[in-house]
Amino acid sequence: MTVTAFLLGFLILTGLALSAWRHLDHRTDRKAMRGLVGAQPVQPSVFTAEMIADLPEPARRYFLYTIEPGTPLATVARISMAGRFGMGDRDNPNYLDFEATQVLAVPSGFVWKMRARRGLMRLSGSDSQRWTRFWLMGLLPVARLGGDQDHTRSAFGRYVAEAVFWTPAALLPGPGVTWESLAADQARVTVEYRGLSQSVDLKVSADGQPIEVSFQRWSNANPEKQHRLQPFGGYLSEFRSFDGFRLPTHVEAGNHFETDQYFPFFVADVSDVEFPRG
């Protein structure tokens, strides 16, 4: 066998192995999404003002704005979105245009499955409470993270905060969910689940529209690349109604919120929010 033939065979086998690996990722994503959809209540109760009568006033306003009375309380959503995803920092954002579908099921988890591009470059992959994995050009694995407590804790902060955006029914008072007042226009929700605890602060307008979300996130997005609690947050706007829920369709969020280092690496416009049956 010539060297050329050997190299060609090696490249073909490597390509087939990487393709199979990528296919396995796709299959795992789909399976995880189906599992999360299965957490949807089969016969959900409907929203009434009495459910929130004992909450702090800004929290009551938030729920009365985001959930219409009589709405079935679906807690799992499938969100379709597009926007910009920053791979750099404040000085050099290095934005990529992306399209993504996310299944959000607080407190169980989430899967965010995306495709991004800039010029000829293509990036794809998924993010969840169990993993972060991206592929370059659909062939080369460029990130394989997760499976440790740091990743789990960081991801928990993300998807609890996103429940404020897109699945308010998951944050109604009940086991593992508590609310407290911070100011006339601010409330804090704390979610506890399997040894994890995350508090998220919510700012609302006079009519209850959520306009700002912030929290201390466990993250290594800092010059030292060390995991620690640091501010994260963003802004919500362009609200639309989806099956009785009034939700933001424009979100800008990032690390070091409300500091001079704030970088909105996630800028998304939502095209649809569905509440699939389990």
C-alpha cells in the first residue's frame, strides 16, 4: 500500500468516525428534548388570580401580565429563535448569526440546539444542563464540556432565569419555588432542585411587564477563567401572546451585567413559542 493510499484511507475512516459521532450527538439532543417535553403536565390546572394572592405585589403584577386568567398552566416550552451569539468579549464581540430551537422545562432542564455562521464559517451544536458541545463545519468537535458540578450549577442559573422569560407557569409558588419582594418594582424568585439553588431578580414596569432580569451566576467567564459567582442579566422587550402567555420576543443578555464589563453576547429574536403536550 502506498503512503498516499494509506493517508486517503485514514482520512476516509476518520471522516466516517466523526460523522457517526456527530450523528450520535443529534440523536442524543432529540432524545433529551423528547424527555423534557414529557415533563409537561398532562392535564394542567388553569391560572387564577387566587394562585398568587399571597405573593409580593411586584410578583403578582408579573404573573397577571404574563399569564391570562384561564390559561392552562403549561410549564414546558419549545422556543424558536434567531439572532447573534458573541464568541468574543466586549472589545471584540465576534458575533455569529444563529438559528436555534430550545426546549425549556424548569426545573428538569433544557436543550438549546443551534446553527451559527459568519461568512464561510459554520458552527453548530447544543447546550444543556448536562453538556455543551459545538462542531466546526459539522465535522470538527471544538467544544466538549459538561458532566461536572461547575457546568451543572452554571446551567441551572441560565435556565431558571429563562423561565422568567418564557415559562412563567413554572415559577408559580409551590414546592421548590419561593418569592420575596426587593422593592416596589422588583421581586426575587428562588428555585431549589436536587441540591441546587438559584435566585433571580426581576424588575417589572407599572403594568407588570418584566423588563430586566439579573442574578449571580456561577461562571468562569472572567480573565482568570475561574468559576465564581458574578453578575449576569439582560433586558426583555417586544412582548407577544402565545396560547395565553404574554412573553418577550427580544432578549439581550450577558456576563457582568450592570458593570462596565457588560457584554451582551446573547441577542435573540423569538419567532415562536409552543407548549407541546407531554
